[in-house]
Amino acid sequence: MKRIIIVFISAALLLLISGCGKNNITESSMSAADSTADSSSTVEQPAVKAMAKAHSTEIIDGVTYIDGILIVNKTYSLPKDYNYGLTDETLESFNKMKKAAAKDNISLEIASGFRSYEEQETLYKEYSAENGQKEADTYSARAGYSEHQSGLAIDVNGADFSMVGQKDMKWLEKHCSEYGFIIRFPKGKENITGYSYEPWHIRYVGKKTAKEIKKQGVCLEEYLGVDSEYK
């Protein structure tokens, strides 16, 4: 009888010890899990913050604005009846830049400013007939996809590839951001903009944005996080 009681007590003690062990392991595991979760949250937080700044897109009367900036390229078009000429701000800023350039003995003139849908259509057809559509797409926009129709773009002193490297083009690239313009199709960004390097084609975006784009060394597509491809 005594032996049975001793065996019973021993079994009970074993169960009690085993139970305490399980509780300790469970608590320890939960603490580790909580610690891991906290650590994971800490690691992921910077990534969450990095994703917080997203580009805002707004379409008003068929015109697309990214972060408040009107965008026209091979992806984003303008309505056929968008026909307002060069904006006052664009023209005023160009004239200020022209006067500043003259002080450095550099002459800047508007070779081509606003172009309507119909004018761009005629021009593009001529280029396509002359060099084929594939080639024309590297230097001319299809009707409705031209920045010239936006009234924010200007071809300065012509639109000829022989102008690359000329002193007026060098001055333009160096100083245009001071007046709110960017070289719209910069060298080395052809695969992103969809167009050949054009040192004469400037686009008005405002001084703050122009200076930031130049500082970052990016094109407008990169700055706004958009592509430029005919769909």
C-alpha cells in the first residue's frame, strides 16, 4: 500500500514539474515572438516612410497633372481642342532669360513655340513620309502628344541636331533652370523620354521644380515617376 502511495505521489510531482516546464517554454516563446515582432516593425518602418510620398495624379478636362505639373509625352496626350497658345508665364520667363543671355553675348530666339493639334499633325506626317514613322517617332511627336500644344514648350534658335555643342545651347543648358525651364529631352535619357537629345527644346515647369530636376540630374519622366510610350 505504501508503495502505491509513493508511486502516486511521484507521478503527481512529475506532472506538476512537466506542467511548469510547458508554461515556462510558452511564456519564453511568446516573449521571443513579441521581441521579433517589435524588431521587425522597427526594421520595416523606414520602408513604410519611404513609400509614404506618392505622386498624385489629377485629370482635368482631359489634361493630366502629376503633382500639379501638366504632363504631355508619348503616354499622356492633350485634347484636340487644347488651343491656348504660349502661356503668359512661359513667355515672360523666356523674355527674362533672353535679356540675361544677351548680357553674355548669347542670342536666344523662339524658333517654335505653340503648335496646334492640326499643325503638329501636318508636321508629323511630313517627317513620317520623309524618314518613316519609326524614325520620326524619335524626334517628332504625334498629334495630341506634343508639348508644343501645351503652350509650355519652346524650341530655341531652331531645331537642328547640328546645334548640339554650340555655345548658345551650352548657355541654355547651364542657365535655363534659373528661369523655370528644363532641357526637356536631355542627353542620356533617350530611352526614358522616348526622344533624341534636343538641347534646344525647353519646357517651363517653374523655378523651384526646374532647379530640383537639374540638381537631381533627372528628366521630367523620372521626376514624376511616369513612362513615355505610345500604347
